[in-house]
Amino acid sequence: MTRRILILPGDGIGPEIMQHAIRVLEVARDRQGFDVELEHALVGGAAIDAHGTPLPESTLELAKAADAILLGAVGGPKWDALPTANRPERGLLGLRSGLELFANLRPAILFPQLASASSLKPELVAGLDILILRELTGGIYFGEPRGIDRDAAGHRRGFNTYVYTEPEIRRIARLGFELAGARNKRLCSVDKANVLEVTALWREIVEDEGRQFPDIELSHMYVDNAGMQLVRAPKQFDVIVTGNMFGDILSDVAAMLTGSLGMLPSAALDANSKGMYEPVHGSAPDIAGQNLANPLATLMSIAMMFRYTFGEAKLADDLEAAVSDVLDSGLRTRDIAPADGAGVQLVGTDGMTDAVIAAFSRRLSA
């Protein structure tokens, strides 16, 4: 069976990492018979420069036809002066909504080799393994009306609409319970039900959905407390389910617990497990083209692709184990290296990917 994967390199460090990500897919093809057909398209700033829009219709059509999408990163200061509706990030939002990718899985796993790179004490984060499930196609990022206008006194005002429907909440809650059931059977729903009616409804529906999962321990937490608890005692969490905006914020907080944004993969899935896979980090234009970017989040996003869209658990396990092997060897990119560089060998994007590919190949051949 041939798998069709759409490659969207994007902006900044995206293209230089993506060229190596393709090599990983080729190794899976050559060593394990993972038959893959790759197509390429533009999104974000690169698409604006070439086509005048962050999401060309041709890109969206290719994405709809693909089995999975692998995305680099979008955005950068070059396009910051554009109107909000025309910025690179609108291409990303357009893909999510156009493909109905409602479920964003963001694991925050601390590799034991990187305990010293975390912003917290090692004893607080050792063994950390959190999965943040973020609703991705609703909430304040998509709600209407939105915009900037002027009030009766002539003052400018900005406004956005925070809205969720019952079906949107039920489907993400149900997935949260299912994911928790496959892990440690604990689900924490994060909201702001004390001041926001939309999240009061969120809590009510999550509780109702939970009656179908009596073996799952359900808890609730206000988002401000959740942010505090993530840096106070992060290992209390197993699976966190929350809305679009809160999930966006909390997943970046969780990222620093693992040592670097460069270590966090993500998956955005539709109801049939078709997915768009991307690193959590941004486009980092300040280091683009300098062989400094950490490729591991993108490579682990490929592992998530193997697991969630294609059901290739062995390929996923072997690729994640290959990353761990390389970290065991002492190789580090700049963002995950100790400040004094003691005990590690600094490598760039190329060197880190070469090492992971070699370790991946060895495991596939074992």
C-alpha cells in the first residue's frame, strides 16, 4: 500500500529540517518497505511570496488528497506587517479547519538524558510523560464575529468571539478519555468555568461524557492554576484536555519542562486519524540556514505519523528509540546542551539528523 504524504517545508528553519525528515521516510521505505509517495507544496510566508496567499487552493487540494501532511514551520517578522487575515499563520489555521483536524496531540516527554536541560529541578521532572490534547478547530481562534473597529467615541477596539458547540466539546472529550484509557487512566480537563460561560458548558459536557468511562479518573482545573501546577508538580498530570487557546499556551509551558521547544512533536488529527504532523517550535528565522536548528521535534513528529495515521507501531518505536540512542551518545544541539557544554558533543542540524538516521537504520536492521 502506497502512503501519500504531503511535504510542506514552510518558513525559516522549516525547509532545512524538512530535507532531513524526508531522508528518515526514505530509510523507512528502503529498510522496512514503508511504501511512500511524497508531494510538495507551499504554505505560510513562502506561499505568500510565491502566490500572494498563505494557503493556495492547490496546497489545500493536495492536503485533502494526502494520507498525511508533514509541516515544517510558518511565519516570521518578514510578514508581520501584513493584515491579520493575510499572515502566514492563517495558512496553518486554514489547513486545520479545511481538513477538520480537530484534535491536537502534544506529548511532553522528558528524555532522562535531558533532565538537566529542563527549567525545573531534575527531581520534579524525571520521568515526565504528559499528553496535552488541545481542541484545534473551534474556540476563540475561529469564532465569529472578530475584528477591529471603532466605538461610539471613535476609539479603536478589538474583539474576538469565544464559542464552542456541544458536539465539538463531546468529540474532543471522548478522545481524551480514550487516550487516558490507553495510558494511566487519569484525565484533567482545563477550563475557566468560574468566569467564562463557554467553559462552564465545557465542564458540564466533559462530566457527562465521563459517565461512559467509569474507569477513568476525571479532574477539573482552572487554566491559571493548571499553568502554576505544570511548573510546581508536573508529574501529577497524565492526559490534559482543553480548548484551543488554553492548549496553545499550556503546551508551550510544558515544552520548557522537557528542555526545549525543539524536543516537542505534535499531531493534528481528524475523525479518521488522518493527520498533519509538525514540531511545536516556530520558524526561528534568526537561525535559519545556519545548521543550528534542533531537528528532533520534527523527527519525532514522523514517529507520531507512523503510529497514529499509519498504524506502524514498530517504526514509531524504533525511531523514538533511535533519538534516545543518540542522546545517550552525548550528542546535543545548542538548545539542549548544558551551558558549560560539559560531557556532551555539540552538533548541528545535519550532524544530529545523520546520527538519528544511523541509529534508526541499525534498529530496523536488528
